[in-house]
Amino acid sequence: MIRLLITDLDDTLYSWIGFFVPAFYEMVDELALVLKKDKDELLKEYRSVHREKGSVEYPYATTLLPSVQAAYPNRTQQEIVKLLDPVFYRFNTSRKKNLRLYPNVMETLTELCDSGVKVVGYTDSAEENGFYRLRKLGIDHLFHKVYVSDSQYETPDPLRLSDKTIIVRGKKPDPELLLQICENEKILTSEALYVGDSLTKDIYMAKTAHVASVLCKYPCEPQIAEELYQKLVSISHWTEEDFEREEKLKNICQSKNIRPDYTISSFDEIIQIVQEIDQNN
């Protein structure tokens, strides 16, 4: 019987790349106008900062760009943020327009919770990004816990958004992290169902941990998806070693014939999967 649903967040509950990449590039367009700088040069500076901080979502990475530092010497980060308010406004406006749940996500999570299935999230994003989005989308109340990555963002006042968040040390596809979640929630691996969008990270991890897995493959326009991906790569914090590791994982999945137990094209299909597993056990 399924008692625990562990779900990835980004590109599983909502399109992360679909909101973040357009919002980021609109922000850079505005910054280029404000600083009168070449956009491509700014993108290179962003990538360097993202690599240094280990995240493409490092809060206020804009304030650390060499071009910004040169334009506003001897200014504090707080002062720079205020001066660049129109730049951040462009990002926030675009995010508000494009950040939305995939169809049937809220209804499905609500039905699962009402039926007694505990829902937890697991993301490589830090709390100020991953949990923040759940709150903005109005579904944070449906989660018992959300397991997030540690943040490198330094702030005088710790960014504690919720007592629901638990920081885990490590990254996908480490199966030990998934096993730790099950242990924390006092659930057997046979009673858990994991949902994610990545074969090499989510499904490989779940299969290795012997947790039933669901791969989300939502309909999309291939050309649009490729354009967004290439734009993301241009600013990514990933190093050559990261890309090589991803390629190695793809080869491992292929050689070991790693496949999800279930594949869905709509989030509400999870209800039927849970019912099917419960009937067979």
C-alpha cells in the first residue's frame, strides 16, 4: 500500500525552465539597457558567478557581476538592489506570468492527502527557491515536508521560510538520500512512490533505492524546449565535469536498461497508479 508520495518539484509540478529562462533573459535585457553594456558579455559574467556559487538561481547574482560592481563602486548589496529595482522587476513580472502548475497537480495532491497518502517534496533547489515556489503557487500546505539542498546564499538573517523544510546534504541521484527520506517519514520503501522528470537523476535514484518510480513526460514543442535548454546552458553553473557526469549517467541508464515503473503525461494519472499498486498488494 502506498503511504508516501515523494515528488520532485522543478519540471515535475510546474515548468521551471519555462518560467525561469524567459524571466532571466528579460532581466538581462533590462540590465543591458541600464548599464549600456553588451548582453552577451553580461551573460558570460552571469555564468562565471553561477559557477562560483554553484547555482543558476543564486539570489541577487546580478549584484556580483563585474559590470555591476564597476557601475556602482562602494555600494552595498542592498543599495545596488534598490538601484536596479527596474531590472529585478522585469524578472519578477515575467515569473509571475509564466510560473504556474501543470494541469491537475493541485487537485491530485489534494486527493492524495485526503486519502491518507503523505506527500513530501525532494529537490536539489535550495529552500529560498524550491519551497518559495510552492508557496507562491499556493500548494505548500499540501506538503508534509520538503527536502531541500543547502544554500550558499549568505544573509545576515537566515532565510527560514518554513519549519516544513529539511536540508539534505548531497545531490541526486544518490539513493541514500531517498532512503533517508523514507526512514525520516517512518515509511518502508515498498510503501513509497517517487515522481520525477529526469531518467538519469530521478528514476535512476529511485530504481537504485528500490522505490517504485513514475516518470513525467509532458507534451511539449521540441523546438521551444531545445531553445530554452540552449539558453539555460549558456548561463549554467555546470562545469565540463558536470556535463561529462550527466553523459556517464545516461550511458549507465542505457547499459542497465533503467526504466521507470510507470510513465505519465498528466499528473492526475498518479491516482490510478496508486490504486493499481494498492490493489496488487
